[in-house]
Amino acid sequence: MKDFVAFGDKILSATWGGIAVYNNTLSEWEDPITTFDGLPISIYEHLLVVDIPSQGDVILAGGPSGITILDSNLTVLTTRGATDGLAGNRVSGLVYADSVTRQFTDENGVIVTEFHDEAIFVSHNGQGPTRPGVVAWDINTDSVNVTYQIDKIPSNDVRSVAADDWGVHIATDISPMVHWNSSSLDMEVGAPTNSLMSWPPSELSSHGGNLVMISPGGIDVMDAGGAHLVKSQYGLLNDPRGMDLSDDGLYLVSDDGLHHFSPVDAMVESDKSGQRAARPLNAIIGERTWEGINETARPGMTTVLVNDEQPMDIALTSESVLPGKLPMNPLALTLSSPETGAWVMAKSSVLNYSGSWDMQMMNPGIQAAFQSAISQVGPGSSSVETHIQLQSPNDGKMKVRITYDWDRIEVPTSIVNMTDRPNDGGGVLEVTWLPAEDAAWNGYRIFVWDATGREDWNPTEDELDDFSTYTSIPFWPQTSVMVTQADNDGVTETLSDDRVYRGSIAIEYPDGSIGDAIAWPGSITPTDEMPRPPDWLEAAPISGGDAGTIVVEWAMCQELDPSFTRLWAAQQEITNAFALTGEIDIPYSSGNSTVIDLPPQGVFWFAAACVDESGQYDPSNVTVFGPVTTAGGLNDGIPPSMILGTEALDVPEDEGGRVEVTWQANTEEDCSFYTVYALPASGWQPPSTVDGWPVAEYVPSCSPDSPDSDSIGVIVDSLGSSPLQDGITYWFGVVASDDWGNSDVNSVLVVEATPEANQNGTSSAPDRVEGLIAWDHPDDDGTKIDIVWNRSTAPDFDFYTVWVSDYPLNNISELNGNCESGIISCSNIVIDQRQIGGVLQLQMTIDTAMYGSSIDSLVESPISPDIPLYVAVTVHDVKGNVYL
């Protein structure tokens, strides 16, 4: 619903489907008024009831097609639109205005009375080809009274404007022409389009009396004032292009020349026989002539004499020039014609030229300036920017290209180091060098060659050209590269750990050449490094899980050639993986955690090692974690009670350095193991806490030593790797831990004891090992052996030493001394475990031995096939006594 109005006992509503009718008396809708009833369209947006003297009350309905008039019986009478005087067909609003009379005094003092009949004001938004505006429809005369135009000019696309004393004359791309009266300050509409030669005009000109319009169709002369009607026309010219209007008449230019009309009102053309034209017109520059250029020698047109397809060469007039100035050749343009007295005007529009000058000839210092600028350019730059100032007394445009043959000054760089890439599987060398300082640098070229047996050889430039491989680096900031291949007498080979390599570096230039190659003075061999163990290792039972199930997690192995992580679980304190069995291998791709099932309610220590792709790992360097109890259920968080009855006494009749610690066994169900802490005494009164003390011993069971006793004892001979010192008083404290490792280190009964030697200076070495057997490791490449021996029963046992050599080991006193003093590098293996678990024998696999013809010449090396080996195992006590 767009509008509604009351008419008698009905309410009329304007909609986009016609005019709806509601009967107030019957309180119901009647049939609507639609196109079936005579409406021109169904869309209406405005309604107004007006009393017209000749027709009585009528309804005006406004919409896109104009105003539809309905009588009092709602019968369609007629529709009025733009052809009836409205500003346009589209009705944007209807307003009734009553009649009005007003008086005012004009500029001459005369009282003027103005009267306006009652009217309907009909607005139009400019939709369609018509202009926006408002008309006043006089009700008494039933016709348009006046039109009010809103936009003043028909279009914003103004084609021509002329001004004179009368006012301003405006022509747009849409007719009609409009005129602004400078006296009344109002806009006036000029001559209609159908009275003109053509539309739109190309130019307007006025000198106060006549207004002349030229267009492609011809010439129209109109009154500058008054009604602006057409006075005369002329259509015999071919496309008039420009004009000048004055009291002397109308001068007009067209394709066929200049025309003069006087008088202008009658458009009488003057005789052209008195005009002189340069026909034909020729142009001459130097020795070149262009004949008959009249077709383009016209106002508004340009004549092209020289272009890219028809260039003109100009020779230098003199080789002598002023310093700093480009030599220019003054050329004269001559225009000639056989017509005497014909005026010719010429103006240079575009002058393009190119030339080549020897700048060094004009300014000897420019070469040094360019070379200095190039030498200051940093290496690695793909482009260079420099500023060259050109000066001229007049403004203009120039494109300049400067060529300069510069001198290349080579500044070689050098290799800083060649190193074996660490923590990898071998076959890779890292080369590092200094950044280049050569301004012409285009890349680095790295040469690596097999220098085995020729470590002092430096290849020449020609020999480098014959290399089968090299590494090219096109990035200036890059100063290192990994190399995996080398040249060996013209053959590309993969780097090997049994060869020696050297390298050199040269600078590549943009033309493909290289500078001097600087060789690195050293040599290097890539190696397969022994992997480091994981940085950390953790193991714990699963809360709420089954007893014996342990979750083990460790840091990822960091070597570049990882294969798997090897895990061990031992039911005793361990510091390395020698002689350990039952290893578990977890592939590197499987991550860094696993679940292990072990016997329940046992105390375990865990070890982890990283194994690389060649199977290497170091059993002496493993990550150890423990103790851990393979408990189940839930962690109650409550530690066992404080240990009571603790005593510490020097072990009698020994060589010293040992203390026996005993205590009453803890009988709690969840007690799992004991930890014996020790610390050199530092006061008269022992403390009640062992927090932060070193661990002297672990006892992996809470049960008494025998069924007939309620106590437990252990011999302490060291604090970690440091043996107890005779005559030094130590504090000892025992702490119990439950299945989940809960313990209380702050409520401890601490006792003291002093180890002493009681054998009056006599000492004895532990008994030699028994049951020693060695054999070739089966199913291998001849680089390993297996050995086994019975455990030692010495009460003061400290460690075993395993010796393997191709030199006889019947007496190793001298060999042991050389190893301890560092005279030779020994492959002997130290094992600090008396036994592994409950097994009474120790067994291990060995892959290194000492080779040589004398004790002083023995060298540690991987085991070689088919060479007989001797094996010995020595037992050492805490005082260092041993049979050699």
C-alpha cells in the first residue's frame, strides 16, 4: 500500500496491483479498480481528491504512466502525461495549492499585484528522457500554468558554452539549448531541436547580437536574446571545425579551407579568390625534402617527418666540444611553396632523437668515477643503482642508456674450516668460508677431492676444470654447505670414512669464469660417530594398573642416522650396560615411549642407549633411571615409617674403607626397598634428615636377611664413585620406600662410624676369576667375540677389567701400567657389577681389541677377522688390589 484517501463512505488505497476500495458503511472490501476497469497500468503510488468546476469531485491517481482521473462513480475518465504538459510521465508527488494573491513594490515604486489560481502541483523525478521538475496544473483552466525545472540544464555533459552581454548560452549532449539571462538571473529554453541543422553542437560563439552554432550538419544563426529562434542556416560546408565571430563577420574553418560570411544574419559568403594558400607545401631539413605535406598541414593536425621506420641520421658537425656538454647539431627546417606571399605557421610538437657519445672524450674524469662507483658495490647484488645528473636549459624528456667497459678486480675468498658433520652416520663434510668481497661476485664454487696419499697436492685451474663434481652456491650470505661427494681423478665418488679429503673455493663471475681457487691447508675424514644416549629417561608403574606393567619414556635420540632405542631392565643398581641381557629395541619411528611387562613387586633399574643405522652404541655411556618398583593399584602417597635400630660399625679384620650398616626390617606390606645415605660427618651431633645426601647403597628388598632375624645389613665402601677413606667419620641413614617410591628423608635415624684398616699393613688381592671362556661370535662378519666367566666372591669386590689383544696376556702388569699412565690407548672394559641379577656368570660380546707386536706399540682398533686374540679378566677390590 503506497497511499490512501477517503472519498465519501469509501477508502481508496493505491497499490502496485491497482486501486483497492473499502466500504466503511458495509465494513467490507469492494471489487478493486484494475486494468480491467480501464486503468492504463496496475501500479499507483499517489491519490488526491480535487473539486474541478467542470467535473465536480474527481480522484487523481499518480503512477509511472502519468495522472489517471476517475469521476465520483470511480469510472476512469482519462490519463494525462508528458505530452499533455507534465514534466514527465512519472508522477513523484501530488499537492493541492489554494489560490493566493500578493502585492509588492517593484524597483520603480509601483505596487504590483500577483495572483495565482488554485492548482495541483505535480512533481517528476526525471526518470526517462525528460528532465526533473514540477508543473502547476491550473484547476480552473484544466491546463498547465507554469513549469519549474529543477536541474537548470538538460545534462551534465556540456559540449559548448558561449557568453555575451545578454548572458550565457549552454549546449549539452541533450537538447534543447538553454540560456541564462544575466538580467533576470533565470534560465530560458532556446530553439527546439527540430529547428536546428543537427545536434549536438561542436562549438558556440556570440558577439551579443547573433549566436552562431556549428555542428557536423552545418551552421545555425540564432538571436542571442529574445526567444533565441533560428534566423538563418548554412549547410553547404563539409564538417566545419572552428570559427571566430566578430563585427567583421563570421570566419569559419572546414576541410576545404577558410570561409568568411558577412552579414552573418543572412549567411552571405565572401569571395575566396583573394585567399592565398601554400600549395603545394614542401619541408626541407638538411639534404632531405618532404614534398606536398598539405594534407596534414592544417590547423589541429600534425605532420610526421621522421619516425622509427624512416629515421634520419645526423652527423656531428665538430669533434671539438666543451667539457661536460653533449655536442648538438643545429638543424634548420625550411618550408617552401611556389605560391608567393602565402602565410605559413609551424610549431614543433614532438622531437625524438637518439645518439651515442663517448663520455670519456668529453670528460676524462668520468671513467675513474664509474670505476670507483662499481668498486664500492657490495658483492651479491643482482642490480646496482647510481645517480647521474643531466642538466639542460630547457625542460624536456630524455631516455639515457650508458654503457661502460669496466675493469674486474678479483678479490678471492678462502675456506675457514672443513669439518666432519657431528652426530651422523658418516659420509658428510661441512665446508665453511668467508663472505666474498668481490664486487663482481656471482656465486661460490666449492671443490672437494680425494687427497688420500697426496695430502699436499693443490690442483691448478686447468685441473679444476677437469673435476667431475663441484658445488655451486648462488647466494652471497650463505657461507657453509654440506658435501657428500668428491672428485677422485675425474670420477665422482661418495665420501668414505677410510679416505682423506681436501677442498678449495673459487668465486664465480657472471660470464661463467671463476677466479683464483684458494685451497684449505688441512685435510679431513668423515666418520660415523658413536651416538649419545637419550638426555633423560623415566619409568613408572601405571596408576590403577596391573603390577609389573611399567611405562618407560625417554628423550628422542638426536643423531642424524637413528635406528632404534635400546632399553634394559636390571634388578640391581647399574651405571652402564656392560654384560646386561634381555635388551628391548624400540624403532626410532615408533616414538619415545613404550610399555614393558616385568615381574611384579620387583625393584628395577632401567638403562637406555641410542643405536644408529650401523648398529653402534656405547654400553659405557647409557642413561640410567631407578629404582622403580613394579607395583600395581593406586598410589596412596604415604611413605613407610622411619627405620629404627640403625647401627654402623667398621668391618673388622679388613684392609679398611668399609662400614657395615644394619637396621630393623620394615614390616609394612607396601615396603619395597631401602636406600642407604652417607655423608662425611661435619659436627658433633648427627642430623635427623638425609635430604640431599649422596646414595651409598640400594637394598632392593625389605625382607630380613634370614627368617630367624628381623634385621638387615649391607657393606658400604663408597659414596658413588668415591671410596670411603680410613680415619674419616661418616654419617649413615637408612630410608624405606614403598611400591610407588614414596619415602621420608626428613625423619631419619642417623648414626656415625669410622672405617679403619685392621690387618696391620698386610693386604691381599681378590681371587682370580674362574670359568673364563671366549669364542667367536656366531653368524657375524668376524668382528666380534663372546666371553663368559664366573662371578667373584670377594667380600671387598670393586670391579672387573676385561682385556682383549692379539698380544699374549699372561702377565699384564706392564700393560696395566701403560694404560693407567696414558702411554697407550687401551680398549680394556671396566664392569662394576659383581653379577647381573641372580645369574652366577657374566657374559658379554666385545668388538674392540688392542693390536701390536709389543706392549708399547699396542693400538686400540675394531676386531679384525682371522687374527687370534687373547682374553683376560682381572678382579679389583676397593683398595685396588688385583692379580695381574
